[in-house]
Amino acid sequence: SQTIHQWPATLVQPVGSPLSLECTVEGTSNPNLYWYRQAAGRGLQLLFYSVGIGQISSEVPQNLSASRPQDRQFILSSKKLLLSDSGFYLCAWSLGMWGQGRSDTQYFGPGTRLTVL
Amino acid sequence: AQSVTQLDSHVSVSEGTPVLLRCNYSSSYSPSLFWYVQHPNKGLQLLLKYTSAATLVKGINGFEAEFKKSETSFHLTKPSAHMSDAAEYFCVVIVSGSNTGKLIFGQGTTLQVKP
């Protein structure tokens, strides 16, 4: 069966510090990978998605970046954090593309709670 | 363009009574629709999914949802609420024409279950 991991679970960082959040998926190959942010009291916002190694698409202009160095690894980074970067970050994976029935379902990791002070 | 509207930001029910969480969607295509649940400080768990097969979809934990094209609705129901159902619920539509399965989330409905 497939599992998705995120770490760290919680993180408190000062403004201006760098960030690295990691997401890994086990039990599948060539997944689509996604980073979402959930601000307090709001729905989820898609930040980045990737359909393969080294392929990153950005949805929202910001000071965050994403990388996919390996097939099942997805990293969210920042060189200098802002207060507005605080939130709950969720990684997700899916097998296929839209219109392919069950394979387009996204499965979410446990999330990382980021607080920027 | 696709969109999702969850009509209630907060729903409160008593344990053992029915649950109704309302969702309307907008889509130019036959949509794929989902309901996810999120417990505090946890990731999202898939409850159920509509994929243009049966219009009444059964999910986990006794939840079900009915796709009504004429009303552009996909409301989530459960006959009898349990305390463990207290959580945030998201109605989600997949972006049509996308080859990546991008999702559009509703703003969420907080379900409170009173003893």
C-alpha cells in the first residue's frame, strides 16, 4: 500500500530564516505531487505541483520554491521566510491525470504546522 | 471555470441526529467531485468521490453524497452523527482540462457534534 510522509510535523522559525519541508511517498512510482498551504480558517491553496522529476509548476507567485530531486521526493523551500508564510502545509500525491477515474484521487500527508515569528 | 461553494461555514448537530453538509459546484464539464475530512492538525482524508457512475456515492464512516446535476449540488449526509465526526469537511472539484488533477477546494464546513 502507498504511504506519504511529511517532516517535520511542526516548525517554528524566525522571520528571514530559510525553510525546507520534505515530503516522500512510498509504494508507488511516478506519482503527481502537490504542495498546498492552509492558512488559519481558510481552505487549501495549491502552491506547486509536479508531474515528474525536475518538473515543477507554480500556482501562486511568492517567496517559496519547490524541487523534486527524486521520483518520490518533493521539497518546499524558502530562502527568507515572511510572517505571511505561517500556515499548515500539506503534501499530496496522485497516480494519474484528470479523467482517469480512480487514479486522479489525491491522497494527503499528515501536514507540517509552520509558525513564523 | 470550475468552482465550489460550501453553503455553511459551521454546522452543529446533536449526537445521533442526521448530518447535512451542503455543496454546490460550477463546472462546464461533467465534474469529478470529492468530499474530504480534516481532523484538527491532521491531513485530509478522502471520504468519497463521484466519478459519473452512480449518482449516490457511499463513503467511509457511514457518509454518503448525492450528485444532482439539475441542482449542481453534491451534498454530504449521514443518518446519525457520532462524536468522532466533529471535524472540518471540504467539498472539492477537480479542474477539468488539466492533465495534473488539480483540485479546487471549498472554504470548508466545521461540523460540531454535541453530546
